Amino acid sequence: MSATARAVHEGILRRQSARESAARTYARALPIVPVRARGLTIEGADGRRYLDCLSGAGTLALGHNHPVVLEAIRKVLDSGAPLHVLDLATPVKDAFVTELFHTLPPGLADHARVQFCGPAGTDAVEAALKLVRTATGRAGIMAFTGAYHGMTAGALEASGDASHTLVARLPYPQDYRCPFGIGGPQGAELAARWTESVLDDPKSGVPHPAGMILEPVQGEGGVIPAPDAWMRRMREITATRSVPLIADEVQTGVGRTGAFWAVEHSGITPDVMVLSKAIGGSLPLAVVVYHEDLDVWEPGTHAGTFRGNQLAMAAGTATLIYVRENRLAERAATLGSRMLNQLAALAGEFSCIGEVRGRGLMIGVEFVGGEGGGGAHSSAPEPGGVLDGGVTPAGKRGPSADGPRPAAPELAAAVQRECLRRGLIVELGGRHASVVRLLPPLTISDEQAAAVLDRLADAVETAARELGSGRAKAGATTGVGAHL
């Protein structure tokens, strides 16, 4: 790095620290200054190049500055079309809605309505909660532990780390840290029965709710895929009790999990879908798509100044078409499965990896410390996408008999730092910030995926050695990406 480049880099970071809010997040763990980007690669002001497996928290389905996205934006700019139209009809908007409806699950597409919201996913969550409350005349919402639905007040109500009397929190099924200590299909069924009990018990303290909101894969919660059977149970439970089901597909949508929409894995049709991030093709856009039976709003009941972003709609249309025509969801399923298997091999080498899990190109590696709890979950993926090799003496899937080991957020943070030193950008998540998350663009090549895994493996080895935890097992080798 030249002295000039270093000075520019450090000066920008210093001014950011002095002038921006203490609430800033990504910039703290990722002190980089992007100046150019294409596909998976970012170049910083210091001249360093990085492989970006954060992808704008899942916003960049096609990576940075994809040619079809840039061309769509240029076309609007060159046409003289208005860039800001509130909720007025335009050819650009019409094309976006047409393509969006073309991708929806068939059971919803034929009866759908769409509401354009403010530019962020949290705005769409707010709109969805308002919608079901208006349509049902009820106030309560059912949500799940570990959930993340945004940062506005209403979205925070439904998120797992908030406390609000209008929201009932239910157990979200998972294997490694199953709330019932069982995991697998049995743990998921117990979670479903708990939900039924809360709804049906007149003394549960939970009034009949206006809706249920869930994530098909909890992203910020630690990359926890919901089992398909549990998703079907939630649909059956809500449908038979006239409770609208809201699927939060803000991060899971547009091919990310190996299907165009993550609900398609289970075959369910939700009443409401909350969509943002990738649907704007890297630009701010958020919508709520819902069944026409819920469309009881009066004119002006829900509005937003920036719901008419023409550039985002054009970029979104181009992205939706490209993902569909190039079968990138199928590509995510295939490559994601291979990456999960290679990470499972890495988990077999390092005892500090408690579980590898994910679906498609939405992948998480949970780091643990201490003793007990057995080894990592690392066998073939189940329908919910989790790689878990925890087999009890009875042969049941789920956590080992000793239970999960303690989360190791310090180790996860060290792995993130070592990744950055090697030119790899990853994010942390999970209830204890102990999960390293991979959200590469759907356009990532096999060679790039191998490079990502090699850098991650090297970072794990270094971090584990320096912290003196999770030593490599006998005969361990790195270079896992070479086997993709």
C-alpha cells in the first residue's frame, strides 16, 4: 500500500468515526473503504481487494455492478423518465410488478395485491403488521425466538430480542440448540405443538392474534433453516384458526436459498410475503405482497414518500429476470450444498466448530468453546438445510446427549478479523454473535467459492491457534475449497 493510499484510507475512516453515529455497525468490524466493485470483488481505497461474502446483507443477488443492472439503470436515466413518482403508475413500475408476480408461488400469484412501502425491509414489515391488524380487527402478533424483522418500532416488536405485550414469542425449531434438547423432526414437532397449545388454551394469556410472522431461514438469528415439515405445520395451524401467515422473505428471497422464494421448499402459500433487499437489484425497494382477501385498507391508510423509486424498480426487474432465466436459484442449491459439505469437512478438523448449517447460498458456521456437547454436526443436509451429525444412542437426529457447547463469540470475531486480513468479508450473526455468515452473490463461480473456503479455513486455523481453543484434530488439513 502506498503512503498516499494509506493516508486516504485512514483519513476517511477517522472522519467517519468522528462524525457518524455510535450506532454504526458494519464499519466497526469491517474497517474498509470501498472505492470500486464488480461481482464478488471489492477494491478498497488502500488498494486491497476483497471477496465480499456479505453482499450488502444479501441485497446484491448478482453481486456488485452487474452489467444487466447497470444497463437497466442507464436506460431509465437516458429515457428522461421521472425518478420519483410516489405511487403513480409508470411503464417501469408496471414491468416490475409483472415480473414480480410471475415469480410468486402460484397459490398467491393468482390472487395477489402489492403495496409499495418505504425503501427498507423493516418498512415492509411494519406495513404487513398493520395490514393483518386492519384486516382481522385484532392486535396481537405471534413471532419466534431468535427472529429479526427490522429496526423500526413495530418490526422490533416481532424480533426476538424485544419485549412487547402485543407479541407472543414461540420456540423456533433448530437442531444444535433445540429449545427442547431434542432437535430433528421431534424437536420441530414439539415446537409446533407448543404453538397449537398457545393458540388453543383459553388460559394461555395470548388473545387470538392478528397474524403470525416467521422467517423460512433465520438470518440474523444465526442462519437457522426452518424444517419443511414445521413450515407446513405452521401453515396448517394458522389456516385452520384464521390467522394470516406472514413470511418474511427480505433476506431469503430471489434465489438465495436454492428456490426463488424460500417458502417454496416446503410448498406452502403464505397469506403475506414481505420482500426487500435483492428485489431492488442493489437499490432501496420494499413491498408487501398479500392475498386479495386482506385488501381492506382505505385509500391513504399506508403510504410512503419514497415508494416510487424508478431506478430501483428497473434494477429489480432486471435482477428478477436474470435470476429466473439463468436458473440461479438452482445454481445456489447445487453450489451451496457443495460448500456446506466442504465446511462440514472443516468442522471435522476443528473442535471449535459446533455446527455448519444453511440453505443454498445462505450459510452459517457456529463457533463454540468449552468441553462437552460432542463434536460438530456435520453430516449430509436434511430437508431443512442443516448439516448435523449429532446422533443419539437411539439413532435420532439432534444435539448430542451432552447438549450443545457454549457459544464462542470472541472466537467468531477473531475468525472474522482473520478473514478480513486475508481479503475475505464475512458477517457475524446468531443469538450470541458466534456464527460466521456467508452470503455470497448468486453469480459466484466455483473457483471463487473455493477461494472463499480456503481463506475461511486458514482464518479458522489461525484464530483457533491464537486463542488456544478448538485445536485442530489429529491429521487435520486445510485447503477445503480445493474439493469443490
